[in-house]
Amino acid sequence: MPDLTTEPRILLVKTSSMGDVIHNLPVASDIINNFPGAKIDWAVEESFADLPRLHPSVREILPVSLRRWKKRPFSPATWREIKATKAAFAAREYDVVLDSQGLIKSAWITRWAKGKKIGHAADSAREPFAARAYDLRLSIPKNLHAVERNRRLAAAACGYELPENGPDYGLALAQQQGSDSVVFLTASSLDAKLWPDMRWVNLGRALAMRGLIVLLPGGSPTERRRAQSIAELIPGAQAIPPMRLADLASLLANARFAVGVDTGLSHLAAAVGVPTLVLHTITDPERTGVFCRQWHQNLGGKNLIPDVETALTTLAPLLPSS
């Protein structure tokens, strides 16, 4: 293990996707709790750079553009940009370069940085070949939640004991007390993860009858059309135009609670501290469900789609008294 000083310089490599980046935020909190003088930087996909910026212990963001580069791999502009990005990495030195993603693409990024490179062993990495990029390879059980895998890897890499309390995402945003807004996070990049539109409508109507205002964000044109069509059938509901991630985090922090499918935004809701209900349809909540200190619930699972009545019963503790 590295012999760390009281002010170690650490680069966290977790580039994407949104949920994965959010799941890595507690690592920054754990490191700063054990090394209050630590200087923590983060390598992240440019479209998700707002997320680690929200953590007060992250000093500098090193953005990468793998998704954009992949679309134009033979463009001279792409290669000029890659060269400039590699130079930015090489200009910094770290005591630890920690890749908790365990993918070939993240291992490639890890090799650009100066410092002891640590990541998952081949039996632990999501893509075993990635382990070849590291100076130190650590085995972390695969049957743990993603948040706990990240935290255990960092603790082993930096030589500290994990606290027994739950993860601290470090996103201390201003919150409004007694809010009457509820955020529905209806979108997913996978159609199989979606909850049927009429179930959203019926849940929204039940909440509206209790005096709550349903807000439905949407990013892409398809997501906005879907949010608008659902909002039109719920009294008082509002479809929200596209927002930056930092602004959406503030919207979520000021809601009474959030309900979402298994998507990065649902994990963002939990990370900012708002009570969160996640509706799973094809994913295993034991591995990737919402995982935080405050009130949260994961309903459904693989081929098990939650119904409206169960969702409403689960939300009962969060509803206004009649």
C-alpha cells in the first residue's frame, strides 16, 4: 500500500455513467474524513463534470470526452484534443491514482496520470483486462452494492478503516422545509426500465389529491414529450424544461420526495438527501438500488414491476397529514 502523508494527492477515476459517478461520491467523503488535508481531483466524462463539482472536498475536475471522441475516432481534431488532455494529466503528480470503474476505458485514462495506479484485480474488475493497467490490484467481492465496492476499494488502497455508518455523498445543498413539490423521474436510456405511463398518471393523481405538486423533468426531446403527456393528465403537474445537473440537484433537494425509475437521476435525488423511492423493473436493487442514510425504498426487481397501490402505500410516511 502507498505510504500516504497527512495531505495525500489523490486522483479518482470514475468517468461515467451518471449513476456510477454518483456511487463514487462517498469515496471522496471517506478520504477527507481520514485525511482532512487530502487534495482530491476527479477524472470524469465532461457531461457529468457537474456531479463531482458539487462535492466540497473535490479540488479539481479533469474532464475527458471519451463519448465524443468515440464518435469521431479518425478526426485530427479528436487526436489533438486527446493529446491536450493527456498533457493535462501528465502535468500533475499524485500519491494515488484510483480507478474504481474497472473498465478498459477507465484503465486507459488511469495510465495517463502520474502516481501509483490502483484498481480492481482481474477477478474483481468489470472488464478483467483493465487490471493490467494498475500497479496494485485489489479484489473486492462482486456481490456487494456498487457504493460499498467503491468505498472498500478506496479504503484498501489508502489504508484506512471504513466507518460503520452509511455512505456520505457530501452534497450539502440548501433544502426547503415543508415543500409541497414531488419530482417524478420517469426517463431512462433503456425502455425496459420504464414504468408504464398510466401508472405514473395514477400515482400523480393520488398525490395531487393530497395537495402535492408533481414536477416532471425531461432532457431529450423524447423525454420531454413523455413528461408533458404525463403532466397533462395530472392536476397541477408541471413538465420541467432541460436543466443542468447542478440545477436539477437543487430542484431535487427542495422537493418533499422523489419517485424514479432505476436511472442516474434517482441516485442523484438520494445523494442530495431527499427521500427517494425507486421503481425497478429489470434490475437488481441489491446491487444498484438507491443506497443512502436517509429514507429510501427500492421496489420491484428483475421482471417484477411495482404497482401503483404498493408505491402509494410505501410513500405513506412522506405524505401530508389529511
